[in-house]
Amino acid sequence: NAGVMQNPRHLVRRRGQEARLRCSPMKGHSHVYWYRQLPEEGLKFMVYLQKENIIDESGMPKERFSAEFPKEGPSILRIQQVVRGDSAAYFCASSLDLSYNSPLHFGNGTRLTVT
Amino acid sequence: DQQVKQNSPSLSVQEGRISILNCDYTNSMFDYFLWYKKYPAEGPTFLISISSIKDKNEDGRFTVFLNKSAKHLSLHIVPSQPGDSAVYFCAASGGYGGSQGNLIFGKGTKLSVKP
């Protein structure tokens, strides 16, 4: 887990504020994924990005959520105008490629609390 | 509608005995299955995987069995150790148009291994 770095580990926001979650993939990995885990639930896929491109955003809510993975720097998951229902653990993962020999490696997550 | 189901929220096993964690799925198009282990406040850690063309994969103390006709897979841990105590997630991918990193997770089974 140490390979994928996420920060902050904990984030508290009031309703209506913006949340920015950052993820640095493992060295050499160019595929980044974001997942969300609600309490007592499994992880739910949100988005898959490669450098500068969104490949699959089928799990992203249509409004308020956006993600990017710029050429330089970490991947960012941005939640605008947060609501209480956004409170969850957000996990980033990375992989070397898309082969079955390249499983996803997850970071330790950012726990977002909306008050 | 859950496509990947882990019907046992928890399992308790004596140290040295076998732990069997079960997972059922509904989508016959899934072609790859994975097990992840998760400790509290950490991200999931990849454990073992199996392709749909196989019925068994073994790695040390961990063996995954796949029964395609029953749409069922299981993870066997032998012998179980106290350090195996964690939440185990079953995940599946492929066959539904999603990207390879778009994993469908079950809700997890909490394994407790007692000394």
C-alpha cells in the first residue's frame, strides 16, 4: 500500500465547500483509478484515468464530481459543493498496464467527513 | 442489484484451521476474479486472482477455486494465522464493456482468526 500515496488521510468539510483529494500512483504506473467506499459497503468504481485522459468515468456522479490526471503531478478528485452523502472513504489505485498480470494497487485512502 | 455477493459478513476460525470465504456472482460475462484483503484504516491489498478459463489458482497458503456453472468462487486459507484477520473482498471484472480496472466488489467478509 505504501506505493500509492494519497493525501490528505482525513478531510473534514462543511456542506457546500469543495474537497480536493490527491493521489500519486506507484512509480512507473500510468493508470489511475478512483473508488469510493460507503460505510458497510464494498468499494465502488468511479473513474479510470491515464495521463491527461479520462478513459472510463462510468461510475462518476454526473454533477459536482470531477477528476484529472495531469501530465505533471498527482491525480486529483474534486468534489464541489459537498453534501453529507459524500462522506466516505475514497481510494485511489494504480496499475502498470491493463493486463491481468497487473492488478490494482490501492492507497490507504482519504476519509472525507462532511459536517 | 449486486452483481458480486459475499453473503457472510463475518467468519471466525481457530488458528491452524482452514478458512473458507465464499463469493457468488450473477454476471456470466465476468472473466477475471480477484481477492483483496483489507486491514482497518488501510487500502485493500491484492491477494490472489483467477481467470475464468481456470478453476483453481494457488499461491502459498491461499487457493482460489472457481465454479463457473454455479457462478461461485471461494478463497481457502490453510493454515489460518492470526495475522490473516482482516476484511476480505471478492471482486470481478470484464465482459460488460467497462474498463479492466472497473472492478465490481462484494461487500466483504470479516475474518477473525483466534489464537
